[in-house]
Amino acid sequence: MEAPLKRALFLATALSATACVPIVQVDADVESLCVGMGEQVVPSGTDAITVVFETDAFSDLAAVGSLEISMQLEQVVLLATGGLDDLAFVRAIAVSVAPMAPESELPPMELVRCAAGECDTADLEIALGAGAAAADLGALDAYVRSGALAFIVEIEGAPPRDWTLALSLCVSATARLQVGGTR
């Protein structure tokens, strides 16, 4: 999470411990927050590939119970970091999010999809923006509040050899935290 948003949330939380009346409301706009999910080796030899990236990058937001947050998907970027010269073998891609907590009742939610012939696979990077069949992310707030998340990448196409895939997710967010109250 970006440092200004963390500082604002910390300040508001600290003030809430001493507040007797509502005295502080913190509003924060984050134009672009990108979270890298690391890299994973993807084996060749199959026509349907599923890769799962796990992260707790949003857990700080889940810990602030009175935080109101609205998120918008900006971009999902898939990058071949090794083993390939291009992603021409890719016919389609879907990226979904699901809570990692087994007790969660939230089902997996598709974030973006790139159907056959719609993916730009000439390079080693595929960037899927909000216009690429993106889901309505009004419900993403519930996923963020669930804690650690799994991002599931499903790729149709047979890679010519083993390769390494990196994933990053970029969102914009508006957050509001009101601190204080009568004691």
C-alpha cells in the first residue's frame, strides 16, 4: 500500500484512541496502486494452464474495520520473464480473485478476460485494462476485507517450453475513515 495512505490511516487510528467526539475524517485517493505477485514457473505440455498467485498485500486494509473503501480495477499485467520470446501461443486468458480463507463464503470472481483473438501476444507482456471485459468491482471491497487473496490466472494455449510468469494488479482506490465518537 502506498506510504501516504498508510500514514493517513495510522494517524486516524491513533487519534481515535483519544477522541471523545468525532474530530477527524481522513479521505485518501490513490490514483494507482500496483501490487506485484511475484513469479512462477509454468510447465509446457498442456493446453490449459492454471497459475495461482497468493498475496496478503491488502491485509492492512482488512484490519481497519471502520474503513470505507472503493476500488476500481486499472490493469492486470501478465509478463513472461523467462523461457519465451513472445506469448503467441496464448489463445485466451482469464484472471479471477478468490479469498484464501477456507471459511469465506465469497466465490471466485472474474476480474478480466481476453478471449481468443483479442489478446495482444506479440510481446512478452499482456496488459488487460478495465476495458478488457473487466468485472464490475463493486464487490471487490468484500474480497479485500477477507484478508489474503488468491489471483487465479487461466491461460488457453500450449507453450513451446517451460517459462516464467509474473503478475501485477493495479487498482485505484478512494478510502474514508472517520475517527472519534462520544465516550
